Amino acid sequence: MYISVNQMMEIEVPNGTSIEIKGNMIEVKGSLGTNKREFNDSLIKVTKSDKKIVIDSVKDKGLAKKAVKVEGTFKTELENDIKGVNAHFEKKMRIVFAHFPITVEVKDKTVFIKNIIGERFPRTADIVGSTTIEVKGQAVRVYGISLDDVGQTAANLRKACKIRNKDDRVFQDGLYYELE
């Protein structure tokens, strides 16, 4: 059965943003920096025309379903890259403790979380990509131009604070996402 997929997806490129396509790599440049993303050129075709990017899936009978899924995902990722080079993505977190005061320090590409539930050695979390972390009092701000990197860095911070071998209803110390 042949699946007819004639729908092409278009993305508007805002002013001040430039796009370069080289092989299966797309580079988005904006006022805040550059994001690069690789795509599967056997499933989708990406072309640039004027102020639009056109994403089209292959019409092969065996790959059509998968190509349509990849096409939609890639469109969303590319839109996020375009947003990121023009305005930062941001996650706000809060340091919470009831037993021992926690301190958070940022050095190079590593975050040190000290004195969590009274442990002698600091726990560490990696900073992914060009993400930046600011610590002011109990507030932690994780921001950057790549949504993937910002989300992964925030997840690394949460994972580093996970309390093991204790009742988590009592020991709720750590870094938590703030509700917006």
C-alpha cells in the first residue's frame, strides 16, 4: 500500500536569523549564538527559500510512515533552535533544605552541590553544551540557547540531588523545579 504524503512543512525565519544547510547539517545563527542540528537526509529533505525553510518527507513506500514522524519532530526541534538563538530558554529551580544548609557552586562545566543531608563530599552534576547557571541565594537559574541542553542540565541537577536509602517523605532536601 502506497501512502501519499504531499504535505510539506514550512518554517518562517525571523529577521536577524540566518540559516545554512550543508549536507545533512543545518546551522541556525542569531543574536545570542549558533545552534547546529543534524537530520536524516534519507528520510527528509530540507531546503531554504527566501525567508522560509521547507521540510519534505520522502515518498518511498517503505519509509513513508517513519519519514512523516521524523518530519514533524525535526520541524519542532528546528523551531526551538530558531527561538533559542533569539531568546534564551530558561528553567528556574530552588534549593530546598530542612536539615542541613545546602550550597551550590559552579566551576567550569561542573556544578558542586555541597552538604546535602550532611554528606562530607559534594555531589556533582555536568553542565551540557553552552548552558549557563546562576545561583542567587536559594534561587538557581539554568538558561541557554538550546532547549535540549538546558533541559538536560536541569535534569542532571535534579538527579544529582536524589536521596537514596532514606525515607523521601522526611528527607526532601535538594534542588526542585519552580512552578511557573
